[in-house]
Amino acid sequence: MISYYEHHAALQKDKFCPFKITKAKHLPFSGECNWHKNIEILYVFGGLGFLQYGKDVLTLEPGDIVVVNSGALHRAYSSCGVGYYVIIIDESFCTENGLDMAQFCFDAHFRDAQTEKLIRRMITQMEQYRASATPLATAGLRAATLELLVDLVSRHTRPCVGLCKQSLP
């Protein structure tokens, strides 16, 4: 299977907003395998799909949260359609706040009301930032992102073995 390194150079263009949130709603589709240094968070809001994560295949249903670790090979696909948010957080924001994402192995697939609430808060803050990038909107988005990261690191990590320890190709 062909795979590629996904560059996120656009994240570094706005020093105050080194994050990307995309709302993806796909009819049947098959994504390409990719990997990157930045962590990727998927929050499923509708439909049914799958995520190939290394050698594992995860089922994606509404309410699911998936955290793709730094350097992990992955691709999403669906035969009937799926909707999800993709959140990508630039590694520089993480390290500036004392969190080296390459040092953590996140739980790949889970449901958690508290984490879901923080994801929704970050999405709302991003919408406010996109509407008007005021200093308050900027600070709110950065605070929401950091709160989500702290939650993920403190509540959804496990010892690093196998997939997490792989270095980028």
C-alpha cells in the first residue's frame, strides 16, 4: 500500500493559531495512508467508517474519539459514509507548553464525555477565532487546545510499546 508523509506547513503560518480543525463528511470513500509528527484527533459525529491504524482497523461510530500518535501510519475509509472532525495540533505548540507528543502513547480509540466536551469547546473556540481573530478569541482557542491536550495526556495515555515507538520513515 502506498503511503505518504503529510506536511502541515500551513499550521505554522499563523503563530497564534497552530491548529487545524476540519469538518469532514464523506460519502463512501477510501483515504490514503499517511503519517506526520503532529498528533491527530478524530471526533466522529455521524455515519459509520473505519480507521486503519498501523495493522489495526478501528470502527468509527458517532461519539468515538481517536487519537493518532505522532508518526503512526493511518487512513480513514467508509463504505456507507461517515462524518467526523479532524483536529491537528502543531508539535511546536505542544513543546512550547512542555508536552513533547512523541513521548506519549495515546489511547487510540475511546469514548469519554469529559474529553468530548473539551473537543466541542475547542471547535467552538475555533469558530469564534475564524469569525474574528481578536486577542480574546485567540487566547480562548489556545486555552481550549491546551486544556484538551492536558486531558489527553493525563487521562488517555498508556505505556509506549510497538507502534508508538516507531520513528518516522
